[in-house]
Amino acid sequence: MKLEHIKYQTCPYDQQEGILLTDIEEIFPQTDDEGDLQYYCTSGRHLFSYNENSDYQSED
Ligand SMILES: [Zn+2]
């Protein structure tokens, strides 16, 4: 897995840039219980997940 390609995702809350959360050595991305990648939006301090195999998860 090449993290460069997935390092950034647009924040679904304010459309700002979210940065991929990784371990301290930036080798393995952090994921939630469903295996979705975790991103942190520094502009709005939003934490969001993104599954590269699907669209953004809807919040029902
Ligand atoms: Zn945001």
C-alpha cells in the first residue's frame, strides 16, 4: 500500500483537507472497526473515516 496516494481526503464536513492518520512511523494507516481509513481535518478539527472502496459513509 502506497500511503502517498491516500494521504489526503476532502473533509465531508467543511471540504477542507484531511490528513491520513497513521502510526508514529507513518507506515500503517489507522483504521476504525470497519477497516475504514481515518483522517483528521486540521482546519475544522474533524475526525472522519473514508473507505476507498465506497463513497462516504452516510450518518443515519
Ligand atoms: Zn473538516
